[in-house]
Amino acid sequence: MIIEFNLNHEKTTIDVDASARVLDILRDELGMTSVKEGCGEGECGACIILVDGRAMNSCILPAGALHGRSVLTLEGFKHTERYKAIEAGFLKAGSVQCGFCTPGFVLATESLLNQNPRPSDEEIKEGLSGNLCRCTGYNMIIRGVRIAIEEGAGLW
């Protein structure tokens, strides 16, 4: 099936099985290595991408669902001012250790702040609840989001 979509602000056309996992297509065919496979069941958030601005688990998303949509991975997001604010917040708070889960947390944070630019701590916890981290501890990640909001005042 021919699938046309925007990937990181560029028109992309692929010919794939519509039921193929988006995760595999992004990593193996399109070189988007920030998208990681953790659980393969949509539970850990390591494979999060933004589809039309919303966080989605690419490991359970069929390629056909991308047709006509806009997809953003960390490769495309890292060139934005919003990314720089999130990066600064995460660095200041020590939110990152091994880094495996970081792309998913960054994109989940962007999705959250797109929907709610001033979330409470409880709303941050809820917004990031689909992401697992085995190293850092969630308090430092929540603190990183708080700092990102301050660093990026007015961006969301």
C-alpha cells in the first residue's frame, strides 16, 4: 500500500504493508533511531512519536494509520525552541541517566504541554504515565518538566 504522510515536516511516501508496525518502518526503513522498542506492547513509551501533535506508541500503530497525517520524531523535534526548553529542564533536573526512555519522555512532555501549558504535578504524572523509566526516578523527570515550563515560558 502506498502511504503518504509528513515525517518531521517533510512529505514522505512509502510502499509497505498497511499492517506493518510504524516503529519498524521508522527505524528500519526511514532511519529514525530515536524511536526505541522497549516492550513491543504499547506499555513503556520508549517508542512514542507525535501524530498530529498527540503522543502515540509506534510499536502498536499500524502503518496505514499514518496516511495523510503529520508525524514528528525526536529527529525532527530537536531543532525547535520547545525541544531546547525541555532539554534544558531535563538537564537541570538530572532527569536523564541511561537515555533509553528519554526520547519518549521528551515527546510525551511536548504532547502534554501542547494540550496543557500549565499542568499541575498530578497532571504531569498523568501526562507521562505511559512512559517507564528504570534508572532515573520519576521525581526528577517531573521536576524537569517543571523547569522546562519555566525555561520555555510562552512557547506552549
